[in-house]
Amino acid sequence: MRGAVLYGPRDIRFEERDTPRIAQPTDAIITLSATCVCGSDLWPYRGIQAVPEPTPMGHEYCGIVEDVGGAVTKIKPGQFVIGSFFASDNACPNCDAGYQSSCQHREFVGGAQAPVLRVPLADGTLVATADVPTKELIPSLLAVSDVMGTGWFAADAANVKSGCTVAVVGDGAVGLLAVLSAKRMGAERIIAMSRHESRQKLAREFGATDIVTERGEAGVARIMELTGGVGADSVLECVGTQESMMQAIHATRPGGYVSYVGVPHGVELKGEELFFAHVHLHGGPAPVRRFLPKLIDLVCNGKINPGKVFDLTLPLDQVAEGYRAMDERRAIKALLRP
């Protein structure tokens, strides 16, 4: 089969790769209905994260189960399934606590920008829908495998609750879906930080009540102005840079909550500054598996439509254009059809 392979900065190729096969008795093989490019894929694509050797890319996926290993009992061939970017047994103490992305037996699921994917620990990782979904639902079900699940975790980790004021730092797919998640959890006021008109429009559609275009300390000052000098109850950091993290912490009221779900690059925090900020910090790789059943139900029942973040659809063999479009911010998120 052919799939996406990253060789180095801005060098993504669509080339022959080995077709996945059952390697462990806990594996499943999936024929993908759709995959996509993630904002976190842009870190190695831009050369910010080193790629020591040619690397198969992609970690967001949904599709039809074709084969399972001998130890798989819950997942069956023919089912439509969605899974997370970390495979988990969903049974260890960390999984029981709701942190499947820190499963004691976790494995990263990579190579999903291809027609076929091997998923380890299938029984613990994959969630099947009641029926094979319509084509129209595929983008939203694909979104829950990462960006919707990550946006939901951002809101959950920041203690978003009914009536609160939320600020979201970042207007990529995760940030926009963090807005949607905060709205769904009952936030009364949602401040989206964005400089891009198309993203501002989608943020408002998802539930944003205010848009802040300023960044850094100017962005903090604007949030303080909007909140009467208090700060937001919950701030959701969805980027992963030093500026975005400090912006999030400084925009939070004393006693408030900051979640951070953007993969950190170059972020350093000073203990004394944190001490006097008086904020709660919680984040990390989103435990998407914890939220999959709920999010799948919300999508299938028409309660949420996270697939709207896909504003570019391409055939899989044009994956390089998907990377370019996202890198140049011509697209929020590129969906790839095998």
C-alpha cells in the first residue's frame, strides 16, 4: 500500500509502505474510512521536532475492522470503530483513573495517513458505533479520535462548569473544539483568542461570545478588561508555546483553572511566579479513550458537529498539499479520503 512518510522538514512523501498485518494477538486491522493531518504533525513537518529517520505519519483514524488477533474478544470484523492516538488496555490503574493516554502498556498509534492501519490493544483502544455510520457523519466521528477528544479534555481539565467564564488560547482545530466543548459543558461566556476571520466565525458558531485578537500581555490585558479586572474562571491553552502558556496563566483569576493540551515546545515555568499566580494547572496528552463513548453518542445523535473544523478535503495521495495548506494557515484542518 502507499502512505505518508515524513523524511525531514517540509518533505512529506506519499510512497510504498508495508501493508499492516496482525503482529500481536491483541491487534486489529482497520480499513480507514477517513484520516487527516493534525496540528501536532506540523511540529516535525516544520523541523521544530526532530525526525531521525523516515517516519510514517498520522494518528487520527476511523474505519471498518477487517481482522483481529486471537486474543481480541470485544471488537469484531465488520464493525465501524474509532480509537485514540494512544493504544491502551483500558484496564490498568491509570486507565481505571481515566488516564488511558498514560496506560502502563500504552503504545503510540502512528502511520494512519494510509488506507490500512494496525491498532494494538484493540479491545481497550477501539470503540464501535452501533451501526456503520452514514458518509455525512464520518468527519465528525474522525474528529473525536483526537481533536474533539482533546478539546473536551481541555474543558474538563480546566473545570469548566455551568455559568463560568472561559478563555481559549489557540484557534486551531483543538482550540475551536475546546470552544464547542466549553459551550456544551454550560459555560456562560467564552472568549476565543483568534486573529483569523474564518476561524473567528467558526468559534462564534461553536459558542464563543467574545473574540480577542491581541496576543501575549496585550491579550491578557484585553481579557482582564472584559472580565472587570478579575480574569477568566477557566483558561484552555491549546497551542504549546511559551507565549501561549504564560498568556493562559496570566489571564486566569486567582483560584481559577488552566488546562494545557498543546504539545509544549520550549515552555518553561518559574516556580515563584506560579506560586503567586494561585491557579490550578492540569494537562497533558488527552485521555481521548475516556471520552469516546460520550462523544460518539453526541455525534450520532446530532448534538455536536465537530467535523466542521475540516475545511479542506483531499484524496489521500494529495497529503502533501494538506500539510502545506495547514502550515500556511490556508486550512484549519485537512481531511484525507483513502
